[in-house]
Amino acid sequence: MDHYVYQDLQELQEQHWWFKARRELLSEVLTSLMIPSNSDILEIGCGTGGNLSMLSDFGNVCGMEMHEEAAQYAQKVSGLDIRSGFLPGSVPFEKKFDLVCLLDVLEHIEDDELAVSSLKKLLKPGGRVVITVPAYQWMFGKHDKLLHHFRRYGRGKLVTLFSANDIEIEKLSYFNTLLFPLAAMASFMDSVFSVEKCTGYSTPPRWINSAFYNIFRLEKLMIGALNLPFGCSLLLVSKPVH
């Protein structure tokens, strides 16, 4: 892709209500984990680098991205160690990490079982995994196809997936709960009407973007103490790996 395409993707992640509020929510979750400030952190599937600055507040960050041009762009913008690679099978780092993050990445991997099985090999003793994924297979639709998702997830699917690989779960919560009724309605409308672009693909008008951002970000006040019972996405935090 041309350079301006990656710049557009970066601007989308900086401006769109979903990306902005999700970073705040994730920052709150990571703060609650009390990660040592010198922790080594790996983001798998870092894209153009929208989460790297936030993650850098918690330690020394490296990134991995399957698209080489996107990895190069992320490295140029962030100044961090970003390398081309993918799960499962092609991890370009020999070191191990205190924290490995897959933030809306697992749904892009066809063999998610093999991908999860490889995570423990990347972790130091006491290391953790933090992932987010889209929730509810019944919501799988045009948006997922456009983004090349293989699936969406339920709680049971994640529990089975991680338990089968001896990774214990400390926290498993839905999120993007407050806007879930609107998201479910949008998913239904997209399935009924034939449109070129699905709802939510681009940044909405400023007033809608601001309203959705301020609603979604309220969940950071709850996510640390509660496991929310439903929502558009799922958050999983593993227990420290021995």
C-alpha cells in the first residue's frame, strides 16, 4: 500500500471514538495489573502502531506485524523496535516478555488454537497475556468480512481455547457494553440492507464521534472492578504464567 494509506489508517485510530476509548479502557486494565515499569512488552499485530504509545506508558515495547510495510511505518512513527512476523510460526524475537498483547488480532488468525498454544513460549516466568476480540458469532457480518475476520468469540470459546493450552484466566469480561444495543441494531441493519460499506467503517460526524467516545470511555470506571455481562467485545487477562 502507498504511504498515505497507512497515514490514513493511523489518523483513523487517533480520531475514531472506538479506538480512542478502547485505549483508555485498556490503560485502566493495565494499570490495575501493577506491571513493573521496566517490563518488556510485545504487541502482536500492532498494525500502524495505534496502541504503541499507550503501551509504552507501562514498559519497553516491541511490536510485531504481519504486513511488512505497516511494520515499517509503525517503526518510523514510533521509533520502537517493530518487526515483520505473525502467529503462529514466525516470531522475529528471541527474547521473552513480561506482557504479550493481542488487541483485536486473534480473530484474524485462521488457526487460533495453534496461535494461543505458542503464547506461553513468548512469556517470562510471571508473564501475562492480554487479548481483546469481537464478541458473539451471531453478530458476524459485513464488518467482519471487510476486516478479514475468521470468527467472533463467546466466553466459553475463550475459556476452552486458553484452558486447553494451560493458560489460566484471571479476568474475562465483555466490554463496549453501553453501546451494545446500537451495535446489535447496526449489525442487523447491515445484514438486511445491501450497502458497499458497513456501519462503523469510518469515523462518524464529529458530534456522533464525540458522543460515542464519551459513552464508551465511561466503562473504564467499571472494567477494573467488574466483569461486564455482555458487550460488543471480550477482554481476557491471563494469570501470571509459571
